[in-house]
Amino acid sequence: MTTSVGDFDTFIDMLRAACENKPMNDQLEKLLSMPDDKRQTLVRKWVNDMVTAKAPQDLIQAVACLVDDSVAEKAYEVIYSCKRQGRWRIF
């Protein structure tokens, strides 16, 4: 059975959170708009830092999905669409 990022609830939750939170949206957009090799390096470092900090495994897996170029591209489209539609909440 093949697993896709859509099977990781935490990945979907991360994108939803980025649609509801402008600072998070801005940070993810910045990361995802980087050249692939730079993005991959930063995501791997982020994952290593989370492992060291004993972050929840599902969060580590969600962030690790962003190493994949096609996943990162689709995630960028999702959060960019949220930004254009102004879908984040202002608290």
C-alpha cells in the first residue's frame, strides 16, 4: 500500500494552520519558494532539530514531507491560494 501526504493528518493540519495564520503562512511561503536544494537542506535541518527536541513524531513526519519537490510545490500552491484569498484569521 502506498502512503501519500494526504494520509498524514498532521500535514493537512499544518497547511490548514498556515491558511488561518498569516505569520505561519508567510514563513512557509518563504521556505517553499526557495530553490529545491536550499529548501531540502533547511527542512532536513529542521527535522533533525525536532528529533533532538523530541517533538511529536507526527509533526516530524509532516515537516519531512516538505523535502519532496512535488509535495513542496503543491503545499506552496495551497498556502499561496490561501494568501490570495485572504483566508487567514485576524485575531
